[in-house]
Amino acid sequence: MELTDEQFQANFKGFLIVDCVVRSPDFFYFSLIQDYTSDPAWNGKDHPDEEAMRKRVVVYARQQSDNLRWGHVEITPGGGNFNAGNAVLPKEQFVGVDADGQVYVLGSGTGGLEKQITDASAGGVLRGGVNRCRMISGYAYIAGGGRSVGYREDSNKWISLTDGLPFEYHRDWETAGFRDFDGFDSNDIYCVGGKGDVWHFNGRKWAQIHFPSNINLYSISCAGDGFVYISGYGGTTFKGRGDKWKQLFKQELTLPFRQMVWYKKRLWCTSDYGTWTIENDRLLPAQIDADIARCAGHVATDGNILLLAGHSGAAYLEDGKWKKIF
């Protein structure tokens, strides 16, 4: 393992992994939230307010010496989990954004909280809570409820892309809104959520996709084979692009895929219940050892490394070999 007991106690003990990202082959980041069920004072019944729970970002710097390889920063309690993202523009950094739009950046010699992303009502990005942070064309993008979309152009500067995306709270809140998004580049972005609510951005304007299902949608990947994969309730997954889609399989799983990424000519999909791959339009359980399989929950890649992390541990795949972190 690449994490000693002492390093685990200092960085992960009493917390749960809620997201992860590979910034580069040298830097992995884990977003954590306090595990209140591990507190001896917990009465087994009450569920504390998520906003009051402690949050951390744990950094794994692979090339550092053993005593400097692991570290973490504690973040002021705020609006729930930090969605883990990264950027290479304007600097190479970790970019984490919580549900309320609180932003934490780390890397390239700087780190700390930035200004909170403002609501659309005040001329900002957010119409609802942030659900996902991803890098597209080098910049950190976010998407969330109310069909919120935007990107971080510079420190403390977020650009809204919601113009042209209709949303009426009282009419649309049960059927619309974005849980996930991805893009081949900044002029070819897909956003999904709600009940079959799929939109495409060509860099100038948005167009609603005529999607062949109204199931709840949870995850998406703009894959290396040139197709878009969209998955929803029960793991039901579609493949296509534009207005041409085909269903690959239907409601085979207990939980939907939380995240999907393209890595080494196949799609990797995960939830708290396991990890799967899609190759040649077939869904198969990932061919990984039991110790690695326990790390299911979240998945990330920079193209060279595949990182898998969840409540039971973390591991990464590099050059065809899995390495267990803890």
C-alpha cells in the first residue's frame, strides 16, 4: 500500500471520500466529508446538518518524499460536499466547488477559498446547487440544478453559460436540471439531468436534444471513441451524439452510475456497489481484484492514470497495473 497507518490516521480517519480527481500523474486529490457515524458521541439516530460537517481536501503528491507525500487542508463548513475538479488554465490547480458555490483552489503555489459563485438572480451562474465540476479545454466548468452551467476564467471570475437555457422553478424543478456534464471541447458540451433532460452547447447557443427516454439521468461521458454515453436509473445507458441515440442496456443495476470516464479504449463506470466497463457496447463487471473492487464509488482519469476511490479505500491503474493506496 502507498499510505501508511500513520498517514491514514492523519488524513482520512473519521472522514468519507465523496469525490476524487487526477490533476496530473504526480498529484491526486480526494474530497472528504466528516463521517459522523464514526464519532463515539453519535447516538445512532440524529443526522447532523451537512453544512455544519467538516470538509477536507487530501493531496497525494507521488513524487515527494515519504514524509511529504500526503497532506490535507480543512475547509470552513459550507454547502455540502466539495465536487472535485481541476484546471490547467489559467493555472494548473485543483478546483473544488461545493453545492452552494463555495470555491477552493490549490496548486501552482497558491491555495485557499475564493469568492463564492453568485446566483443567476444577481447576474451570476447558479440557479441551483452545484452537482459536478469537470475540466473542459483546460478550464474548470461546473453544472447544477436549474440548468446551471459556467466556467472559471480566472481567480474569482466565473462566466455564466446559462443564457439560452430556459428554466422555470415551479414548472421544471422535478423534470429538469443538470446532474452531470462533459465535453469534447468548449464548443461541444453535453449536459444531462432531470427526466431525459439533455442539452448541447456548440460554443454559441444551446439546443435541447431529442432524447429517446424520460428516465432520471445521472452521468455522462464524452468518450474517446467519439460517442457520448449517458446513463440513468438502474444503469440504463444510451450511446449516441446529437439527436441519434441507441439504448445499450436497461435497468440492470440497483444503483445508477455515479460517474463515467473514458480510459484506454473503454468506458469505466462506478457506483457505491461496484465498477463496470463498457466495451463494444457490452456492460461487464470490471476485471479487478477484490481488494481493488472495494474502492468503488468515484472514478477519475487524466488519460494516463485511472483513479478509483470510495468509502472503503482508493487505488489507481497505471501502465496496466493496479496499485492499492489504502
